[in-house]
Amino acid sequence: MEGKKARVGVILKILEREYGQLESGLRFENPFQLLIAVILSAQCTDVRVNRVTKRLFANYKTPEDFAALGQEELEEEIRECGLFRNKAKNIRKTASILLRDYECRVPSTREELMSLPGVGRKSANVILSHAFGQDALAVDTHVYRVSHRLGLADGKTPLATERQLLQLIPREKWTQAHQWLIRHGRRVCRARKPRCEVCILREHCRRVLVCGEEGA
């Protein structure tokens, strides 16, 4: 385990040197805005979500505002994000719950966040780390893919992968490690045709990746 932790330390230093301190790709001014943006981000790019929320948050700012929106009205506002019917339903239900149970405040525990419609463990971790400054490591498709290719984890599920990464990565690095792995996954270690020829972690990768093809 100690040898693996040392290897992780080297990888994290390389990623930090390459990408520096990163913030969430979602634009928000308060925990409620991040909550809405996270719900909208399912199967949607941050760029598109930011485009929608810039317009959305200019007109609707509080849980009261969203709870008062009709289903079809909200659907039209967020249609560009895809899965808009289900997302609109979840946002309206979440806004109503915040009004009823939390005095319009976004809860700051994982369990409470995951009880809100449209918020899973990954989303809850994003909100905890970026809205409340808590140490958390969200495992999305990029984090899952890159950590497996690097041999940092072999869990069969995002939760199993998260648990393995939490054991290896220093707590104070959890939030940034999440951002670094995402950035590296988007820019270099892509799902299809990974850019292994320019990868800064090539010599540390446990999988042989040549010309976009995985080898043993």
C-alpha cells in the first residue's frame, strides 16, 4: 500500500504541475445554483449547462422561484440540456423540498443531498466539495476511466473506485484530484482514441496504450 501511495503522490504532483489549481467547470454563485447546475449536468457538458444557467439564474434565483414554475415552463427553459422533462421534474420537486424542510437552504451532508430528486452520490460529492468546501472525491466517467487506466483503482463500480481512491489520495487532495483527473480525461486520456503520444503520465500508466488501442 505504501508503495502504491508513493506512486499516487508522483502522479498527483505531475497533474498539479500540468493543470494547477482548478475550480468546478460549472458556474455558480451559491450552493443552490450549484445544486441546480449539477442536476442539469447529467449527460450534458458543462459548457452547455453554463449557457443555460446563465439565462436561467438571471430570471430565477431562489427555491421559491423554481417551485413556482410550471413543469412545461421549466422544460422550455432547460430543453437544451437534454433529458429536460425528468430534470424539470426533479428541480421542481427539489425546490419544494428545500422550501418545506430546509428553510430554502441547501443541506450540507451527503445523506441529505442524496435524498433530493436527481442527486446521486457523485453529484452530492461535487456539491459538498465545491459549495461547502468539504473534502470529497466525486467519481464520474472521466475519473473512473483515468484511475483505472493508471492502475490506481480496479473497482467494478464508481462507489468501489471512490473508496479505493480515498485510501490512496491524501484527504486534502481529494477535491483537486477529482478536477485533475477530469481535466486529463477530457484533454488527453479520452474514452476513444486517447492521446497517449502526448500524455504526461505515459510512463506511469499501467496499461499499454498505443495509437488509441489498449494492449495487455
